[in-house]
Amino acid sequence: MSLPPVPQPSAGSETTTSDAPAAIKVQIQGLNFFYGNHQVLRSISMDVPALQVTALIGPSGCGKTTLLRCMNRMHDLYPGNRYEGAIRVQPDGTDIIAPEVDPIQVRMRFGMVFQKPNPFPKSIFDNIAYGPRIHGLAKDSIELDEIVERSLERAGLWNEVKDRLEQPGTSLSGGQQQRLCIARAIAVGPDVILMDEPCSALDPIATAKVEELISELREQYSIVIVTHSMQQAARVSDRTAYFHLGKLIEVGETKQIFTNPIHRLTEDYITGRFG
């Protein structure tokens, strides 16, 4: 079946109903990505606003997670992968996929939370302290203690674990482990938090806690979340981008995307006709 032509939004061209659009944190410009000779992302251009939650939605295999991992330079871990275009982070405008940019420094600015909780085989304390230690973010043990406590507080976990910081991170429940991973991500002071279906392995109660945490974290961080749950995207995000076959079909305010999508492909996915 032939698909209708797909309009390619350009950075800064998205429709907004706000009189004062949010500042831009990340500008994705003409991004193509290849696994070897196989092109997965095609001419992606979109802006990620500062201090908002941007949800990436679309069918399995459409490129959502690939885009997330481009922003974290995780594809660099495998030979033969290739980027074209630019991903610029503000306010300095650094193109984070430029060859001369150190992926380790990129991963400090773009913290990643994965689909399944993946605490290190270390204590709760050392899970959080690991990043600040290797990056030299604490001048002494007192400052390191402060970073650990502050990160756990921001992740809504401090009161639950403050009396057992030396216990293994793996001893926590699934929902607590995911919040531990969020605390670990924010401990190095990232510009952006990337979340790849962070609730898909959690029960409804744990999911509600993580969603509440996302709403709180948007006050300090720009967040990009990949989710297969339309309900979750509607609950937690300010903006939503719909992807199909490696292309960005439509991006805009979440309310507009869910109630009045511009493109038929978006409407078909939102209403459950396919996907």
C-alpha cells in the first residue's frame, strides 16, 4: 500500500498556541542515521524545548529509540554506525554528534534512563556516586555525600533509602530501582534527561510514581521520553513527536497532536487504526 507524502517539519516550524514559546534546549537539524548501509532516520529536524517534556511516539521500529540514542551518542559503541546532520545543544550551540566532540562529555549532558532498571552491582550510595567520582564533580567526601543526597531527593527516593545506603541497589523494588537510575542520571548535572520507555517494566503504582517524578523534574531539566503508551504521552508531555518508518511525521503541542493532528498517519496511529 502506498503511503501519502510525508511533510518534513523543520526546526522552529512547529505550530504552537503559546504567545511566548519556550526556549530551545536541543536543535536537531537534518539528522540522518545509518546502521552500516541501512538508513534508520531520515532528515529529522525538530526542536526540544527547555524545561519541558517531549514525548516520542510511533510504531515499533519507527526510529524513536534510535533518535534517543543519537542524542546520547550510544551508537558510537558499535562500529559502522554513521550520523549526518547536526544535534546542537544550547546555549553554546555545540554539535554533539560532530566527530571531534567527546562522547563521554555528551553523556554527561544527556543522561539516559533505560526501559528496564539497570542499577550497577554496587551499593545504593555508590550507584549515585559513581558518575560524580569519575568526572571529578566533588572536591571531597562531604560534597559527594551532598550530591548523593540531593540526587536521591530529586528522584523522590531519599526518604525510602536514607537508612540503607550501603545495601545493594539491586535489593530495591523495580520501581525504586528505576528511580535510583533516574537519580544516577541526574547526579552529574545533565542538560537533558532521556528516557526510553521508563515505565514499561513497572506495575501501575510504580508507573504513577515515575510519572509524578517526571512532572517534578521538568522544573529543572529538559526531558525526552520514548513511550508506546498514548495515555502516558498525554499525561506527562508538553510536546509530542510522531515517527513513522524513520521519518518525523508531525510534532507539536501534545493537546494538538492528540485532538487535532495535521497528518492522516498521525491520526491513524493515535486512534488505534494501526501500530
